[in-house]
Amino acid sequence: MTFKPIDIVTVALFAALMGIGANIAAFLVIGGVPVTLQPIIAILAGALLGSRLGAFSMIIYMLIGLLGMPVFSEFSGGLRALVSPTFGFILTFIIMAFVTGKIIESKSNPGLPTFLTAAFTSLVINYALGTTYMYYAYQWIAEAPEGFNYSMVWGWMALPLVKDLILTALTAAAVPKLYHLLQRQTTLNPSKRTA
């Protein structure tokens, strides 16, 4: 995989945005789940950078955090994140960006329905895999609260889910104009590439 300067800049930008999105509202914690803006940024990364670069930006974000930079929620970082029950969500951001990009790339001229499909498919992946990972992490790695069960984990996710459903709909509605503007710029100036 070869990278142009614009690729490096945009990948770094979205990795940085993930660190900001992880902590902009992370002081709100429900159960063991910090409330973040990360799902929306992962969707944007896939939509605007494409599947490869979008996923790569999320991998870079994860590696920066694992190396110890405080970019994960609640300004945490380091290898201890690997045993955090919420680490599954970090893994899903990579999948989300890739899937969002792939769905949009499958259309020659994607419209609003494509962006909605891509965004909500990715959000389902985030919640289904992330929440299931959290459940099993509490079973095997972390100390589960008394009366812990799968329903309790989904109860913790209810409020973040409402927030993410609203933001995903707004993002999917707003991003097509930006996407098409970036595509036109790329067509007019082939030295620039966003996907």
C-alpha cells in the first residue's frame, strides 16, 4: 500500500479526531460505558477517506492508544486497554470505517440511501460486536457487578444508543454533500486522493 502526502494527512487527522471524540463527553459514564462521539467519527472516516484509508486511520488511532498516549476514553491509554471491557468497541471502529467505505464505494454515484445504509450498518456492527465483547470481557476478564447479565449490558447501552441513532442519522444526511465535493476536487486535481 503506497501513501500520498494527502493520505498521510487525512489518516492522521481522523486518528486525532477519534482521540478528541473519545474524550469530549467521556466524563459521562453509564454502567461501565463512557459516552463518546467515536462511532460517528469512524463512520465519517469510512465515508470520506474510503474503506482502506478509513480503516487504516482507526488502526493508527488504536495503536497510538496502545502505545500509551491518552487517546482512549477518559484520557486513558496503554496496553492495559487490552483487558478493558470496552476494548471491543475500539476494535469495531476499524470494521465500521471499512464497511462504511465499502458500501459507499459499491455505488458509482452514491446518494442519501447509500449513506444511510452504510452508516446504520456500521452502527449495528459497533453495538452488536462491542456490546457482546463487553459482556464476555466482564465474564472472563473484569469483575462483573452483582446480578450481571447480557440484558444489563444492553441496558447500559440504551442511552448511548439513542444518542448514536440521532447523530448517525444527522451525519448520514450531512455527509453526501461533503463526499461529492471531495470527489469533484479529486477529479479536478488527480494529485489529491481521498479514498
